[in-house]
Amino acid sequence: MRIAVIEDERDLAGLLAFQLEKEGYKVLTAHDGKSGYELVSSELPDLVLLDIMLPIVSGVEVCKLLKKQKSTQGIPVIMLTAKGEEEDRVRGLEKGADDYVSKPFSPRELVSRIKAVLRRTEGAGAGMHGLIEIDERLKIDFDRREIWLEGKIVKLRPTEYRLLYHLVQNAGWVISHDQLLAKVWGYEYRDEPHYVRLYINYLRQKLEVDPAEPKYILTERGVGYRFMDFRRDRTE
């Protein structure tokens, strides 16, 4: 698999390339946002490591451009951020980043995160087939990776899609925060509960009539989340 490293600190970029090549990855490098964006657009790697502070074009803007472009929007992006810069991490996630790693980080931690992101971006939906009618507003086809809301396709990020898949697959049952972290992000993320809250909010903003009073994705306080039991509701 090929990984693009977009990092303006050349020594760090070289170290990352060395460590990743030891793990069996092929590494492509760029040292500013403009050339990094062009590299990813032309080479279409399997994953992008993207520094948030880049010359010419910022990492956040590069991420935004990659997630808007059809040919690159499915490529997972891990942002590299300064330790403690929570605002930068949130901005990166809001622009479509799949994860972030705070500097300084160990090579082992980074490789673990890369493997987890690559695992979860593999296609979900293998266990659910055909068009699923949640109600008159919402229909889902996991085979085609299509979400239909009021007759129009809703675009979901890969992580949003995978989270929705696990919620719908277990409709009517409560799934704990820890279970969702393990299923959607991987066991490496068991100490990152804010991921679940953030992406549940993203899904509600895209799917609910009123995100403040959700109908589809319900909160079970202190436990986790439950997707409405659409199968029972349709038969009653």
C-alpha cells in the first residue's frame, strides 16, 4: 500500500518515510500544501499523512480540497498536529480528516493508527443487502453505499458511513461508546470517546429533521446510542 507524507519538516518527513518503509509501505513525499495536493491527486495513494501547518496551502485547506474532489474524497487522511492544539484537530476533523496524531508521537503509535484507519475504511455493509427503507424520508443501500433522504443522495464521509452502518445493523439495540469506538475506529481508540460524540453529531446534522430532537439516532444517557427500531415500527 502507498502512503503520501505531506510534511514541511524534511527531517521528520524522512524519518516517517524510513519507519513506514520498514513496515512494508511505499512512501510518497511532498513538503508544501500545493505540491502535496497535486501529488495525491495524481498518484491516488491509499492513505495521506498531512501536517496541519504547511507552507503555500495549509493542511486543513488541502484536506478540504481532497475531500471535495471526487477522485480523492475516499482516500483516508490522518492529520499531524501540534500537541495540545485542540482547535486545529477539530478543524481538521470538520474538513473531513479521518484521524489525527499529535506531535511528538512514537513510530509505533503512528503505525497503529494507520492500520486502524485503513481497516475501518474497508467497505462496510457486507452483512446488509438491498435497499433498506427506514421510513418515508430515509432509505439506505449499503451495497451501493448510497444514503437517500427525501429522494436525494446524502454524502457521508467514510467514518460517518461506517458508524451509520453499525447503528443500523443493530437497530433497536443500545451500543455503548466503547463498542462503537472498537467497531468503527478500532481498539486503539478506546480512550478517545469524543470521536463518537463528534461523529454522532455529524450524522444527526445530515439525517435528522431536528438534530436537537433526533428521531433516528437516540442517546441512551451514560450508556451509548441506539438507532430507531425501524423493523418493529413498520410491522406494528
